[in-house]
Amino acid sequence: MEIKDFDEIRPYNEDEMPVVFEELLKDRQFNAMVKGFTPWLPKGLRNAILRLLFKGVKSAQDFQVRFMKPIVRLELAKCTNGASFGYPKDMNKHGRYIFMSNHRDIVLDSAILDLMLHNNGFERTCEIGIGDNLLIYPWIKKLVRMNKCFTVRRGLTAHEMMRSSVLMSRYIHYAVNEKGENIWIAQREGRAKDSDDRMQDSVLKMFVMGYEATDNVAADADNANTDTAAGKKPSPSVAEALKHLHIAPLTISYEYDPCDYLKAEEFQFKRDVQGWKKSKQDDLDNMKTGILGKKGRVHYEISPCIDEWLDTIDTSLPKKEQFRIIAEHIDKEIHSRYKLYPCNWIAMDELDGTNNSDKYTAKDKDTFEAYLKGQIAKVKVPNPDYAFLRERILTMYANPCRNKVKSNK
């Protein structure tokens, strides 16, 4: 495989970075976005400062460290009450991993992880899988590809989806094992709107699909030079293909999800309006609210790489059963490492009739109740069903608690 095989989805190469940067500076919409952060600066001076900052930036990782690191630090200072990070003590900081995580925020999940990795001495940040449905404007697509993002295509036909999945999987194997990059990717397509985080088997199948394709391409090349070989190599085992990627589950815990009311709003629209679908503006609103909204405390925790555990899989089982077992293991690793806050226990107690009052105070309950009322008041739907909206938001906070309790049994 060569890097040119992935031109339609990969991040930018070093030689492309300066050209794309200049294109961004000439983009009207990009300039309007930057002006929002520094309205007091004239455009010429603003671009001169950006060019000065870009000096010495050669790679997408350089861009992350030079531009994104200070932005994410500012975001954490303004919009959180602190962010913490945990990882196995014996984790190789020079190793290459796929960080397979639950999904809380469209933009920040991977951005905060990159900052955590960099601050804790890991050699590489992550390349990031991002859905092309979010690349609404050309400048967004350019900016994210400068920021080590590769494109995950959405809304395809079955035939197109197969081709796209193989291409993306081959790229992920290439990025980890030939480029030497870490990868961040969500455990499912899109966020779990109710925070009931579950691994989609299809993501694991996609990983294996690309390994099989790459393996058989190599086999075909070998066969062309031999007289005895016939046909393609037998398909590798699921475990063999996944061990090639060094998957390390990652748990992301937010005290408060600033998009909770938007998710509740979406639930009511889907309930009440047949065929309702989110618009591009809805996606933008979610991105903006997720970045700028208050999150309380935030915690990231990496589980041990599952390579050794994969050796315990019974390879005689049907592949479908192997995928199910692996998905359940990743779920348990993620669920067991949630950091729970008073709001999680309060929500579970209200919905399930449990009693965990030792986990929170009367003041915590009052604070969360005021928060709920404030978030529900932001919902913009015709004829808001306040009881339904409250139940939906409470469920978002209860599910991490429910799943952690189950994972520890």
C-alpha cells in the first residue's frame, strides 16, 4: 500500500500543509469564523499573526501542537471544572494504538485526548475519524485534514458503503503499522443520544475487512511469482486482524453534557414528526454548543490494550459470535471506567427507585434540579412535553451509572 491509495480520505501530507494553509487564509467563511475570536484585529494583521504562528509547522502533528493545543487548553479552562486523565502504568508511550472510545462530543472527544496524550509524554497524538456529514463547508474539511483527520463517509448506498469501509479499514491498518500513528475512533456511528454506550459490531467488522483485503493483495502478489500457489490465503482470524491494530478502549466521562437538551429535543421531534431528520444547521448548533457549553468535570481513562485478551477467543466459534464477545468485552472495559458524579446517581435513583443517597448531598440534588430546569427551558419544539424531556435527560445521566454498576457485578 502507498499513501496515494488513500488520497480521498487521508489527512494532508507535509508538502500539502503550506498550500492548504494559504487557501484557508483566503477563504471568506474561515476569515469570518476567526474574526469571531478576535474581532478587534484587522484582517491583514490577523492573517500576518497566523502566518507567523504557522512558521515551522511541517506536519499535521505540528499543527495540532502549535494551534490546537492552546485552543483546547483555553476550552478546558473556560468550559470545565477540570479535566483528569488515567492510563495503565505499563502502557508504552512510544507504542501505536487505536483508542476506541464512547462518544460524548463531536469535536472535543479527540481534541482533549490529543492534549492529554501530549501532556503525559506520549510520542504521538491521534489521527481522527470524522464523518463527512460534519464537513459542511470546504474550509471545515481543509481545517480538519490539517488536524490529522481522515474522512468517514456517511449516507452511502450498500455498494458504496462496502467500498468505503474497505478503503477506510485499509487506511487505518496503514496508518497504525506503516505511518506509525495512533488512531481515535468512536465505538459507533454518531453519539449515543441516551449515553447508553455500546460497541457496534460493524466497526470491528470494518477493521477485519481491511486487514483481509490487504492480506489477500499481498498474497496475490506472492502468488504471481510462484508456480505452486493457488488462490488467495485463508482468511485471517478475527483476533489476528484486530491484534494488528492494538485496540485500547477509552472511557470519556462528562459531569454535564451541554448538548443534553438538544438531544432531548431531537427525541421529541423524532417521536412527534414522522420522518424528521437533523439539518446541517442542527449539526452546527450541536458542534457549537458542545464546544462552548459548560461541562463541569471531565475525565478520560484508557483501558489496557486488548491484544493479550484476544488470545483467549475461541477461533472455532462463528465470526458473528466472536465479534459479539469482543464488543461486549470492549463495552465492559469502557463501562467499568466511567467516572461517576452526583448527577449520575441522582438521575438513576429518580428513574429506578434505587437509593444511593450516600453518593450525593441535598445541595447536590438542588443543584442538579436547577440545572435540569434550565436545560429543559432551552428546548425549542412545538408543544414541549416537559415530562418526556425530563425523562430523556435523566436517562442520559443515569445510563453511565447503570452500566458501571452492571460491569462491576
